[in-house]
Amino acid sequence: MDPAGSSKKNSYTYEDAQGIAENILARVKSHPKLAIICGSGLGKLADMVEDKEVIPYGDIPGFPVSTVPGHEGKLVFGTLSGKSVVLMQGRFHCYEGYSAQQTTLPVRVFHLMGIKTLFVTNAAGGINRGYNVGDIMVIKDHINLAGFAGVNPLVGPNDTRYGPRFPPMSRAYDLDIRKLALSLAKEMGFGDFIREGVYSALIGPNFETVSECKYLQVVGADATGMSTVPEVLVAKHCGMRVFGLSLITNIVIDEYDAESTANHEEVLQTGEMRSKDLQKLVAAIIQKLDL
Ligand SMILES: O=P(O)(O)O[C@H]1O[C@H](CO)[C@@H](O)[C@H]1O
């Protein structure tokens, strides 16, 4: 099945994204400056939102639709910790058949809606041998392994209304928000399971082989997933402030003879198990943020 209901789309004009942004803004009262993308099983972040206004992706002309369990496929507008926000309850992944440009279209739409700060969250496998299931990792940097294979949403003609042809990607994850998150997590008693580390992204949909996990350990990744990086590239390209959290939902298998295997059910269960802590942490960070 073709998820988007049309052939894979590899580019959108500025005006395409502007049209979608205007369509969305015309339907809601709030005009937030902060957007949050919810990872697999992390849609419950929207439970904290008050005065909700909800738009299913299917009701937004030109917007992709969610096809993965644990990704509901809705935009949720409202108030969180007294601030106006919009949450994506469900993101898009290249393994669903979407191009990198399709998976990141919402980020450009957010930019054109006036969003200045983007929070990305994801479920990820623990690569770092010191990590445990249920750890929350503040993302300090990423390794774009899909980019090494040519998958990058910024490939193609560059529209300078968004940003430069060659955007820098050092300091992609805002240092002040990272420090704030780590100190709040410790204050909240999360010291035993808060981490800071490097997220790596492959395309999926298969989980990694044992040798791939060993490779990721060697190249300096602490966690791995199948998302987030394209969104961050596009957000940084258009000048957004970015903050990211990975929930370590499983520990990757790095022994050739291990009997256990990774699976999406475990990913969703861990999301459920930690959802309240994640909600509290996100709410506390937003409360302290200048938006
Ligand atoms: O990155 P998110 O969307 O949180 O989801 C992660 O969980 C799924 C695998 O269980 C993959 O989609 C992986 O990327």
C-alpha cells in the first residue's frame, strides 16, 4: 500500500508548506512557539495538554498519515505548563515508504506556523553497555548513518528562505536546554535513569544485526533508532532551537548467540512504563523555558 495515497514525493515547494501551515492555523485558536514530536509509544505526552484542539493528519490536505502502531496520527494543540504548544502524536519514518522530505514536511510546516523551538522524542535501543531499559537519554548529538547512505532531507535544490545550502550541524542540540533538563531530572529524583548521549539513526524497519550493534558501539553511539535525525536536520536548517530525549526501550543484542530478540511490543511497553516520568520531565522543562 502506498501510505501517502500518491507516489513518493521527494520535494515540496515553499508555497506547498505555507499552504498547509495556513490551513492548520486557520483551524485552531492557539498559535504556539513550541512543537513536540512524540516517539513510538510516547503519545501520552499529550495527556498533559489542557484546552486541547485536535486535528487528525488525515484531515490536513497534503499531510502524510501515520502507519505505525504507537503513532496515533494527530496534531494536538493546547496549553502545557502554561505555555501554548503543539504536539505531533505520531511521526513519519522513511521505512513506511516516505521520502526523507515527506517525513520532515511537518517540521517545515511548523517553521512556517511560527514555531521556534522543537522537542523531538523517540524510543531507542540502548547501545551503551551501561544503559538500562527505562533510561531517559538527553540527546547531545547524533550520527546520521542514513545520511552516509545518501538519505538526507536537505538533498535537492536549496530554498534559501528556509536556510543556507551548507548548514552547520555542530551544536545541533541546544546546550542550555540540555543542562536545564539534566539538572531538573536530578532534582526530580530521576538521577538513576537520566543519561546524556549520542543518538544514531539507521533507516529500519529491521532491528540491527549483532555486528551492526557492535559497529555502533565502536563509532560512539549510545542509542539507536529509525527516526529523529531527519527532523533535526530540517529544524536546524530553518533556524529552530532543538532539544531531544530518547527513551531506552530495549537494550540491543550485541552477542551472537543471544536467544532474545528486539521487538516493537517491548518498545511500546517501555514507553507505557516510563510515560509518567517523561511527561513530568517535559512539563518541568517547558515551565522553565523562555519561548
Ligand atoms: O523513533 P520512534 O518513532 O520513536 O520509533 C522507534 O520505534 C520503532 C521500532 O520499535 C521505530 O520506528 C523506531 O524509530
